[in-house]
Amino acid sequence: MLKGRLGLETARIPHADRHGLLWLERGTLSVEDGCLRFVCAAGGALAAGDYQIPHQAVSLILLGPGSAVTHDALRLLARHGTALAAVGGDGVRSYTAPPLMADHSDLARRQVRCWSDADGARLSIARRMYAWRLGEVLPHDDIAVLRGIEGARMKETYRLTAQRFSVPWHGRRYDRSNPGADDVPNQAINHAATAVEAAATIAVTATATVPQLGFIHEDSGQAFVLDIADLYRDSVTLPVAFRAAARAVKEPNRSIDRLVRQIAGETFRRDEVIPGMIEKIKELFGAA
């Protein structure tokens, strides 16, 4: 069995191959040994008992009256793309808090207009983001060329940042099938990138912009989130990662994941990273 708490449960079953809805009520939804567990009391549609929930095989869990859910359960559901909705008796009400929305749709409408103009505004936005990252406006009008220039410069940025924190660096490597096999600096970069993407998700949600409509990234369902996170790769992601890698030498008993999360949290608070991301999004689309 894969140990969910260790983050090794990497497989995700497509929703087309899952069952639809699972109704639970009058119980507590929690995690035990990496598996979703529902301890149910008597009186509901489900008989009293202790149930193991096949969270990877369900698209949406409906949590009815008299129920509670732990933070760890929410983490596991999010990891596998399984939705959770709090509902009233027999599903006649939905009490789940909606996503955080802005009071106006101005930014989203500006984003859509820019994104739909593939040969003009979309490329202009992409060039602006590259200019912010690279410190200069590149003259190229081909997104593939811009990506190539950015990739070449990032190799040097990795080397210089590693040198700054006195961390041995042998190049960027990432084995998706076995992420634990990477060396400590590469593991730290993976964890730091995840933390910064989470911060970018909050900023995108707070501004009510559309996460799927990216200007540099295209295929991901979080393309715009990745665009915003990449703006902070040089200034936040890599310093956090290499600082954690350097500290791992002095604190070998602490996991690199925990070290990265601690340093990332300190950095986010001190440098007001999420408010800065929100302002960047506004500036990107020329909104006051």
C-alpha cells in the first residue's frame, strides 16, 4: 500500500474512470495510515461502522449533516483531485464555502481579452513577464525563442544561487517516477516550487483571474498559476530551496520537505509574497 502521509501516492485515476458521487453523513472523515476513513454513527442512510473510503475512485464526496472532516482528510482529497461538498439533508442545500471571489470581474475580463488575442496582446503579456524576470525587454516575437532564452539563463541562475549558499550543484534533475532519488538540492527545488505555486494559487483566486488561461504555460489546468509562480523563481523559489539545502547539512535529522516549508513560510510572511503576487497580476493587465 502506498503511504499517503509520505506523499508517495503519485498515481491519479482519471475522472472518466471513477465513480461519480459518494454520500456520507453522521460521522467523521479522517486519515489513518494514508487512507481515508469514515467512522459513522447510527441514524443515517449509512449503517454505523468504520469505513475505508476509496478516495481515488470517487469524483465527489457529499458530506451530509452531523459530519466533521479533518485537515489531513482535506489534504488527501486535494492531492487526488477528489472534490468535497458539504450539503444539507438529502442534498437539498449546499453549504460549502465558494471560492474566494473579487467584487468585480474586471481583471478576469481583461485577462480573457488579452489571452484571446494570440498574435498581439497575448504575446505582449508573455514578453512583459519575461522582462520582469530577466530585467530587460527581449526583441523576439516568437514564444518558443523566449522560452529558450529563459531556459538558458536559468541554468546560470541555478549555478550562481547554489554558489551563493555554498551548496554543491550538479545540474537540474527531476525524475517524476522517483522524486526521492534526486539529490538534496533538486528535492529542495521541487518542494520550494510547490510552495510558491500554492502562494500563486491564492493570488490568482483572490483576483478572480482564470487559472487555465496562461500566457507562457499553456497545457496545464493551472497555466496562469504557473506563470505567476515563475515570476518568483529567481527571487523566492531558488533562494528558499538552496537555503534549505544548506541547512540540511547542519540539521541532517530534519527532512528537506519540512525545512523548505519552514523557510518558505518565513519568506512569504517577511517579504509579503502573496500580496506582491496580487499586485503583479493587477499590473500585468493594467488595472488600478
